[in-house]
Amino acid sequence: MLPEFYQFQLSTKVLYGPGLALDFSHELHELGASRYFLISDQVIQACGLVDGIAERLQEEGFTITGKYLDVPQDASVTCVEAIAAQASQTGAQGLLAVGGGSVIDAAKAANFIFTNGGSLIADYSGAATLAKRLKPLVVIPTTAGTGSECTLAAVIYDQENNTKLSFSDKFLLPDLAVLDPQMTVTMPSLLTAATGMDALTHAVEAYVGVDASPHSQALGQLAIAYITRNIAQAVENGGDLTARGAMLIGANLAGISFSHSMVGCVHSMAHAVGAVARVPHGIANAILLPHGMAYNLEECQEAYAGLAPLFGADANGRHAGDAARMAIESVKKLTAELNRICALPIRLRDAGVEKDMLPLIARKAEEDGTAIYNPRPVTAEEIMVPLQNAF
């Protein structure tokens, strides 16, 4: 059944190709900025990915006014404020982010303050707080997971309140995203698996979310196909540029999909697990995805049944309920395979979650902004069931 109303908009220019991270400067002329402040983290810096890009841009006549290389595992309010202040002090005209989801989210959130000043939490919390475009933002993802290079959201960790905050605005969308599979080959196998499962979670939750549309579902289906067919190979053979490229594209498509229909209870739980137990977001999603799907089973039977073949399940001729359960079992088999290859955790307790943390995690999941987009209401009492099953 078609929704009564929905909207779909794309504004980020996406470039794909091996080697493009060192050959995209011609695209910057359209943005009207020649001085960029670079944001990354120490791991990416140590891999040698940052300096090569900076040097090439400077050879092409652009100026890197400075660098912030200390974005933590979860982009924090503190680092966002530091990025904005340093970028302003160096006279930058735009921001360039090279890294995974935390780095890109930090750059997106920093652009609020870098462009308009003010306080991140006091002035920009919630959704649609902006009235005009922000300064140019160029992103080069080094992981294939969040799809943050093409989403209108940024998730930032609030250390003072031990919670993750979601910011959403169409003007958060980067101006240019450069997808270069060569930038992802240095990812360790565990990170490849975790970020890939993060992308898969985006696609699945976007497909069944209350705001899903034909456009978002079409992209979600394609994302699921790219990811499920390539994630094991990308994890096992990190030098396979075909698999790496497919994962980048899959994550990007999933990002566009969930940017239009949002995510649900898996992310509600994952955000809470990350805030309370400091579990990396991709690992939390990998553990929780089949349990979140099971939580939504009654509301999503037909949708899950339609997705079953994309997960490799032979559900031809099966009743919708049986096919839906086969889809969930296929996700469990995928995570088990990734556990075999790279020891991806498949239980919350294996990722450092203590059992006495579960009630607080459940309450935070109920309060998380993504919960309202879930097909089934998320309450602390009921969400304890999938959390306990995942423990």
C-alpha cells in the first residue's frame, strides 16, 4: 500500500571510483571555497590516508588551514566544539572530513557552530533547526558503514549526561562525498564486519520503518543485496577492491534510505548500549539486529518475507510468517559467519555489557529519538525482551 504522502530529496553529490580520494580537486571549484580545515582521527592519520589527500589538494592550489586529528570512537560534544573553534581560528572557508562515521558526524555537527556560532546542544538539538545552508563540507569515508556522507543526521555523545544525541537537518548533508574503495582497504577485519553490519541495519530498519516509502525501500533493497553478497569477502580479503567497492556503495545506498525513512528499535537499543556500556555502534547493531527484527516480527511479516531472498533464504512458496523467520535466521547465520572469520561478538555480554546494565539500557532505548520510527512501540518493559535475548 502506498503512503498518503512522502518526500524524497538528494542534495549530496556522490563520486565513486578507486583512487578518487587523490583526484577530486576539480569538484571543489563548484563549492566556492579554497581554504579547508581537515578533520580525522589518529588511526586514519597513522595509516597515511590524511597527509596524501592534504598534500594533493595543496598541489592543486587549495589550502589546508589546519587539522583536527583527535576525534574519538564516538564523536563527542567536546570534540565538535573544538573543531568549530579551531576551524574558525585558522580562517577556513569549509570543512574536509576523512574518516568513519564518528569523524564525519563530528564534522557535520561542527559545521553548525563553524557557520553560525552558538551552542551545539542549546541551539541545534532536535530536527530542522536551520534556515539556510552551512559552509561547504566535503567528506571521504574510510569505512563502509554509517553512510553518514549522505545522511541528514549526526549522532554525538554527550559526556556530561552519558547519552547519545541525534541532530537532524537537511542542511547537515555534505556537499560532496568521495567514495574511494582504496580508502577502506586498511580497515581491520573486525571493523569491516562491524561497519558493514551497521549499514545492513540501516537498510533493514529503513525498509520497515513507519516513514518508509517506495524510494527509500528501493534503495534499501539494493543496499541489502550489495552488503549481504560482499561483506564476508570484504572481511576475509580486505584487499579485494570489488568487495570493498560494493560495501561502500551498499553503505551509501543504505544511508540515503534511512535518511529518508529513519531507523528503529535496533538503533534505539544500540545507541543506549553505546552510551551505557561504550560498545562500538557497529558491534552493537550487529548483535542486536536479529533480535530487533524478532521484536518487530508481527508488524513486519510481509516486509521481512520480501527481504528473505536478499539474505539468501530459499523462501519460495513459504507462508509470510515462515519466510520472515527465515530472514531473521539468515541474519543470525551471517553474524555467526563473521564471528568465525573475525570474532565479531554475537552476544552483548561478549562486548562488555553487564547484566545489571540492561534496565538502564532499556530506559534509554525507550527515550531514544529513533524509537518513534519503529513499527512497534518501544517501551522499556517490552524492549527488555530482545535485550535479554541478545545478552
